[in-house]
Amino acid sequence: MTAQLDSSTLTRALYSTDASLYRVVPEAVAFPESVTELEQVVRSAFEKRTPVTSRGAGTSCAGNAVGPGLVVDLRRHLHHVLEVDPAARTARVESGVVQSELQKVARPHGLRFGPDPSTSNRCTIGGMIGNNACGPRALGYGRSADNVVSLDVLLGNGERLRVTSGERTESPTLAALEKLVGENLALIRTEFGQFGRQVSGYSLEHLLPENGFDVAKFLAGTEGTLAVILEATVRLVADAPFKTMIALGYATMADAADDSPAILRHSPTAAEGLDRRIVDVVARKLGEKAVPRLPEGDGWVFVELVDDDEVRLSERARALLGETSHIGGWIVTDPAEVSALWKIRADGAGLAGVSLERPAYAGWEDAAVPPEKLGAYLRDFDALMTKHGVTGLPYGHFGDGCVHCRIDFPLDGPDGPGAYRRFVEEAADLVAGYGGSMSGEHGDGRARSALLPRMYSQEAIALMGRVKDLFDPENHLNPGVLVDPRPVEADLRVPAVRRAPLRRTHPEFVEAVHQCSGVGKCLADEGGSGQVMCPSYRATGDEKDSTRGRSRALQEMVNGGLVSGWDSPEVAEALDLCLSCKGCARDCPTGIDMAAYKSIVTDERYKGKLRPISHYSLGWLPRWGRLISGLGVGPLLNLVFRVPVLGSLLKRTAGVDVRRSLPRFATGSNKKKAAPVVTTGKPVAIWLDSFSDCFEFSGIKPLMEVLVAAGYAPRFIDEKACCGLTWISTGQRDGARRQLKAALDVLHPIVQAGVPIVGVEPSCTAVWRSDAAELLPRDPRVREVAAGVKTLAELLGETEGWQAPDLSGETVVAQPHCHHASVLGWAADAALLKQSGAKVTTVGGCCGLAGNFGVEQGHYEVSVAVAENDLLPAIRAAGPDAVVLADGFSCRLQVEQLEGRAAVTLAQLLSSER
């Protein structure tokens, strides 16, 4: 069987970059489904003299996973844990196994893979070995190289080997390698492996006789330039049962780094440093509550100690506090506080790239120096940034001397590439002067390979070249990396933006789509975590359906590379399965809002052109609903749509999938059938959206009942006030602006009078807090209406004296509408449900219907698959007696059609009609 090869323009565009600054367009991408297929496709490429680049999740920030010729995607199919041996504490895996998946399989045995980079829920074991990845707890558990037991590899010269740590392997290549090492023992001993985080270049120290000529460990960190990893056996570790954190404060981050030797004397498993710059970013972006109390100072180290003995652990923690030079510090005993402190570090890493006045980039990302020199290095590094007029947010693994920093290089400026080169060359000289390493855990890739002569002697560089010649004499594997590298400024992606025509006409759009750094959080399968992003990718597993993939397609369109024009088929294909759920707007660390971008692209694509019929049928649905309601023909249309042949014909004509049952139209307006207006109590206005008003909906009476019981005198807003949501989602933005302006004329006077407004449909309520400000940026009324339109839970949470009814004994499966979770926030609803005493399971993903998405032709299968991500399994697991809570119109419809269950709104749950 031959592996799937894809040479389409879109796929080549998606795989032309990773999480780095670099763009190299491949000829094709291969998706082998077995190790046999992987070997076949690589050998075939060798025969055709086609370069080969192995790729896991593509989260490399150094450009290790892009290359010309053939890119081989190891993640899509080669993701199996083949065996776990609890007695030997090892696991045998395929290259594309995601680290967190290995952890799940190992966890029942009390084991885990030790290194834990921040991308652990999407990075692959093969990629970790290729880059010699580490993470915060490498201090306790070692680098990836330290955890490799054996590798099954295909060398660049065509030889297939299994190399095992501590064992000899008969091989002509390895015999020549051992001879070469023997001829250069003094060179290797004096230049390689001088401290733990010396990851740059080839780790030849593993081949020394005193280290057992360990080829398996040596191949870790060679970045796919010598061999393709087919399978790996890795060491697993057992976490100590007791763990504690010590938070230490210092006057500056450099002062904190100065204390690294004292901290290391206490054998921590992690020692993570950061300063006020990162903390301020987290507070500004995520709110002050995201930052727990911190010790005095402007620089901090969070230290983790583990032990088999709880008493001894406590003594060690107190000793560390007493023997370090902090100006404030304590042992953190609250698990929630521990989690929040670690989260500052994790959130700061993601937010660093989008928190400065200019975009910040990887490039000089993870240099390392011996820990005892870290404080001095940090002071000099800050001075270097000042000299070059750039800003960064440093943080890192202080116990290992490794510092991460996203820097606002002026890459899109007139001399962007030159300015970048000058900075990294001086930074390299600075690190080398401290006896450090260009890379401390991410590998050199295209970002740092050309800098290696500033760290190694000419003899050492030549030796690495001779090793490359032994393993890969034709330079098949990842050319341009480590040996005979490309210049650091070659193949940079961002400078192309400077020439982009759209930069002049759509500058905000261009800046927004380039915020994606490729870090790939959208690739993580975070079922049950509360994350919404990215439901279509979780359903298909195809890169084009991820937030990152779509961003890459739009970047290519902007830059005019492989993709050209708003109406390009590649962009249409990439955006087709975007549900406009806005999950990325909340969950993406770089702030990508693909729903907004899809709306803009669709608007531009169809300007002055005839649109798909669904844009007129579903995009104008509120208009049709009001017309049908006014004419009183809803029951007749309900009957017509249920006549098999005629109903199917009408659905096809309207662009609706025939497998979908359309919601039933109401008999007239639902507002007119509601309870009479209450004249006593605090005034509150009910904004009944078009869907809740024009389709059959039993939630209005319970809403009135709950509001009256809370002391309000509710009244309906009788005038038309459409938020334009369906116009937005179908890219009819001028029409959406008209709808919003008309709605502001109705809603603003109510808000201005101090009367709160309750929105019934979450997606419509969310428009005021997101899309409205983008569409009407100069209308000051938008901000006031956004603050005045609330969800029921928000209003009740602010109502003095209101108490939730006792729902003890009720099991509730809550499906927050994705716009509710991502834009409005679910905190008020969660607090209310907790107060009620109900047993609540909150579903994390999108329901899959997502407004018009799941109704349109061509989307049915994906819509159902998305529902199977989280929603439907949660309902089935809860059993038939559980209450399904869904305030979203789409969510209720999806549950009814796919599971045959009637979901209720929050008002119905709280009312006597539950």
C-alpha cells in the first residue's frame, strides 16, 4: 500500500510553516498509515532525490518541521501506543503519539513520560525526541534524550537500524561513526555536553566511550537530519506521592536567577522564573483574578519539590525557604493556588506574543546558560534588547538556566530581516560568552543553525558535518538545518506582509490573521476540559480544519504566495467547515477569532456577486420568520416541510440538507402568547430574538415566572431589534450593520433609562459584546448596550436577595452555547447551578449545529461528528433521567434531532415547569 500523498496548493500552504518565523513550501505532504508505509515513502523519496522533513504537530518554534521536497506528517495516523511495560517502566510508541495520550495510557500504572513541555497536549513523542524537548520538570526527570531507551530508525543512507541504550548494534554506519568519535575524543570532551541544557548542535558527548557509545541518546536532538524515527521505546517514571510548591519573591528577575545555585542545592523537580512583565500581561489580558497573591518583589521563582516522605518534604521546603536570598516567600499549601501560579507561567507563555505594542515572535526563543551565570546573562540580555530597540517578555526554567523570550522584532519594517539577523548574532555572541547554548530545548532549526559557529569551533562544526555525511551523504533529510544551514534571515515569513496589497486596504484584517504563531493549541483534543476550540478539527483530524490551518491559508492569501484572492478555492475550502463557534476567540492564546475572519472573507468574496441560496434563505431567516409570523402561515409551512417529496425539494432549493428536520414555526408571535405584563417590581425588559419569537418555543412563560419571582416587572420589547447574527455568519456585513443600527435605536433608550435587558438567545446576546463593536466601532451606544444586555444568570446573580431554587437530586447535563462560553462567559451560570445543589456536568465543546452551519448542505456529517465530540456522549453517560440544559436555540435543536431528547432553558430549569 502506498501512503497518501497530497500535493494540493492548500495542503502545501498549510505545511509550509510551523510555529516558527519560517516559510518553506514543500512539493507534497505524505500521510503514512503504518510504519511500513512510512519506510516505503521515505525510501521512494530517497530514490527520487527528494528532500524529506519529518513533522509531528508542527509546533516547532525554530523551523525544524518545514522543508522543501516532501513533508511527512507522522501525527495523523502513526499515533499508537504499542506497548507499556510497567515492570520495565517503558513504553513502545509510534512517532506520532501525542505526549498527553501516552500519559493517559501510562497513568493507570502509576507512570508517566518525564519531560513535559507546555505543548504536551499536542506535541508528539517523535518530535520531542527530534528536538530533545524538556519542559519545566526536566530538572527532575531529564531531557527527552535522557528518557530514550531505543529507537527504530531509517538513516539517510537507507540503512534501517534499531539502536538501544546500553547495547551494541552491528552496522557499517555505526562502525564508521565509532571510528570518527575515537579520532576526536578531546574535541568532543571539551566542547560538547558541557552543561545540561546544551542542546544546540549534535550531542556527540553521548558517543564517548565513558558514556557507552549511546547512539539512541545521541540521535535525540538531531532534528531529523540524520534519521527518520519509525518507532521509539521510552523510559517512564513514577511521580513521588507528595509534592509541594514554594513561591519566592525577589527585587528583580535577575536577582531571582542569581539565587539558582542555592535553589538547586535542594534538588527541585522544577524551578520556574518570571517577572512583573509576564504577570502584568496575564492580569491585563485575563483579569486581575487570574493572578493569585504573590510574594513581595518584581521577580519570582516557583519551586517544586517532591518526595516519598511527607514529613521530609515539609522539612526540605522549610530549609529551602531559610537558605535562599528571597525578599518574600512562602510554602503554597492551597492546591488551587498552586494551579493558579503554574497557570500564570503557562498563560504568560501564550500571551507573550500578542501583548506588546508590536507583534512578538519566536526566533531567539530558548537560549540557555549554566544556571550559576543566569542572573548576569539576564542583565546583559535586557541591555542588548534596549540597545536594539526591541522589547521582550523573558521567563523560563531557571533551574536549568534556560530562558524563553518572544521579542517584537520589526520584521515587517524596511530592514526587518537585517535587523533580526543583527540582533540574533549579537545575542548568540552573548550566550557563547557565558558558555551557553543557542538552544536549550527547542533545537536549532532554521532559526539558530547558522549561529552555531559562534558557539563551536571550526573543528567542531566540521566534525558535525562529517557525522552528517556518514548518516545522510546525499543530504536527503531536513536540508538547511544544523549542517550547511540556511542564513537565519532566509525564508522568513513575516517580511512578505510588507508587500501585501491587502495591508493597505485591510490593515486590521492583515494584522489579525498574522497573530497566529502556529503554537497549535487548536490541535489539542481537550474533551471535557471546557475548551471549545476547535470542534471541526477534533471531528476531522485534518490540519485545514484547525484554527491554525485556517490562519495559515489566510496568511498565504494576504501575502500572495500560493493562495491568491478573497475568492480563492483554497480559502473557501479552509473556511468551509469553520462553525463560527468563536471558541478560538477565547481559547487561542494569540487571540485568533476565526468566526470574524470568515465573516469578513465571505463578505469580500461575494461583494457585487450572486450569493449561495442559503445566504438568502438562512442568512435572512429572521426576516422570513417575522414575515411568516405576521401572515400567520406557520402551521401551513410546518405541514408542507413534512410532506416527503415536497419538503425535500423545498429544503434542497433553500440549500438545506434533506436529513435535517426544520424547526416548527410558531402560530403567530410568541410574545403575544406570553403572560400579562406585571406592573409591580423592578422594571426589566425582555429582548426576544427572532428565533425565540417566530419558532415554537416553550421557554417564555417560565422566563416571566422566574423574573417575577425575583422581584421584577418584566415587559417585552415590542419593536423589532435584530442583532444581525445570521447576516454576520453568512458574511453580509453591510446588512448586519443596518440591523444593528436599527436595534440600537430600540435598545439604547431602554439601557440609558437604567432598565436592564435580558437576552433570551445567547448567540444574539453575545453579538453586543463582540461583533457589534467590530462592525460599528465609532458608535458609542454599542458599549452601553453591551453592558446593559445580560443573560438571565447574570441578572439573577446581581439581584440582591435572590436565591436559586433547591435542585438537589437533579442531574443536569449543561451545554453552554459556544458563544455563551466563549464570549459571554459561563461563570454566572455555573455559580447559579452550584447554588441550586444540582449535580452538574458541563459540556466543553460545541453542539455541532452552530446556527446555519449544521443545516446547510455539505455539513451534516461534520455537524454530527462534532456533537459526538462531547455533547452526545455526555447525555448518554448521564442517563435518561438527567435534565439537558441548553439555552441556545441551535443546541436544543441538535439534541432533539440527534438524541431525541428535549433540552430546557435555564429559565425552565429554575421555574415550576421543570
